[in-house]
Amino acid sequence: MSEKEIIQLHKADKLIEQRLYLEAAGYLDTLYEVYPDDDYLCFITGLCMSYNPNKAPKA
């Protein structure tokens, strides 16, 4: 498995984790559907991801 594939899997895991957290916190599912971009979701909820491969230094 390539490094890129590992990063993509990690991001998917983090998005699932964030969605579960939002659901547990009582946020509406539509919030995630309307704003699927995790950076914007972070901005409007204050729940930021600890790892964002889009902002990772380029190898």
C-alpha cells in the first residue's frame, strides 16, 4: 500500500470519526451533508481535525 493510499484511508477514518462525534453531540446530519468539506465544517463547528493531508507538507 502506497503512502498516498494510507493517507486517504486515514482521512476517511478521521471523517467518519468526526461525523460520529457530531452525531453524538446532537448536530444535524444535514450539517455534514451541506458542508462536506472538513475545513469548513471545522470552521463552523470548532471541531477541527488533528490531521489534514491537504495541508500536509508535500513530499
